[in-house]
Amino acid sequence: AVNNVNKGLNNMASDGLKKVGQAFIVAFAVDRLAAYGKEVVKITAEYGKLEAVLANTLGSKGAARAVLNEISAFAAKTPFSVRELTENFIKLANRGVKPTMDQMRSLGDLSSTLGMPIEQVVEALLDVNNPERWKELGVVSQTAGDKVKLSFRGITIEADKTVESVTNAAVSLGNMEGVAGSMQAVSEELAGSISNM
């Protein structure tokens, strides 16, 4: 009789614990799904906003979609987010420079080598008259008349004092041996992997 009572109590406890455990798992799953759903809505809205700003910048919704698709594919292989890359693409485009993905890769490699966000490199490009911007990044910038010299790792590149010309000089720095490929190395680290995900 005692054994039967103990078995009954064990079954009741076991069933009760199972029900509590299942309820907990369901509540956790619902909470995580709700959070995931909110994040999807947030990202979708952000993507739509980026597309609208790009369309305004490029003058066409089709061109904006094409660039955003390129940036999305590019971002998947870098430590940078779609938002980060698109915002900096827009900054350059609004100043008359519509960078290719190869140029964006070089600028990304340069910023990864410098250990700086790509935004800081782009801001330095846009502020061609301010050598202090480059100094903050670890690149020596000298201006003389209508020319700019950028020096990094013993290499000096001279450019006209225009955003486009300085962008091309920075792209050349990003293509240097020991600089090119830096983004890939960073994106293989934990932070880069999380950004890619």
C-alpha cells in the first residue's frame, strides 16, 4: 500500500513538473518569437527607409534597389552592416562619388586595417581640407595648394583636393599589400560573424 501511494505521488509530481516545464518552454518560445518578430519588423522598416533615401539620392527606385542588393550581398562578407555601408555610400554619392563595390571593399579594408569604423574613413574623405581627420585615423595628410598627399605605411599618394580624387587615393591605400583582405580577417572573428548573422 505504501509503495502504491509513493508511486501515485511520484506520478503526480512528475506529471506536474512536466506540465510546468512544458509551459515554461512554450512561454520562452513565444517570448523569443515575439522578440524575433519585432526585430524583423524593425529591420524591414529600416531597409525600406534606406531604399527610400537611396532612391532620392540616385534619382530612381530601380537604381536604389540594385545598389541596395549589391550592398546587402557585400555586407554578408564583411564586418559591416547593411545600414552602415548604405549610409556611407549615400554620403559619398551626395558628394558626387558613387563608389563601386570594389571601391567600398578597398575602403572597408583600409578602415579594418586602421581599426576604425568605415564611417570615419568616409568622413575624412568628405572633409578633404582637414588633415586632422586623417591624423585621427593614423594616416598622414598634407595639403599644398590644390593637392593632398596621403601617407600610410611608407607609401605616399598624391591626389587633387576633391572628394573623388581623395577617395581614389584612399582606395589605393586599401589595395596595398597587408591592407587588402583585412575585412575578411575581421569578419571571421566573433564580432564579424555576429554582424554577418
